[in-house]
Amino acid sequence: MAKVFTIPVSPNPTRRKRERSSDIRYLDGQRLIVQAIQYLTKADPDANRSAIELLSEHFRTRFRMSDHPVTVQ
């Protein structure tokens, strides 16, 4: 039987955290979901309610809480 050795490492408080950089694909995906929700709302909000709820739930859970909404023009 093999033994597993672990070497504890204390965190280094002087180490800088990586800054987030925006990914254009991420922003395009966010914009596309917003456009889809707007299209479904304008077409027929009552008939498309389940699709709007599905996209809205995906939008709220898949994106980071610190992100700001993208304005669609």
C-alpha cells in the first residue's frame, strides 16, 4: 500500500489576485440572450412565457453576479 504525503503551504498575502478580463465571446453570448428575451417578449409574451422564463433563469444563474447588464441598442 502506498503512502500519500501532503506538504501544507501557507497562503501568501502579498500575492496579487488575477484581474478579470472581459471575453468578447462572453459578452456576445450575454447580448444574444438579452436579444432573444426581447424578441420573444415582443412577439407574444403569453405564448412564449415558458421560453422567456427558461432564458431568464439561464441568464441569472450562468453569469457572474458582479457583471453589469449589457445595454442593447
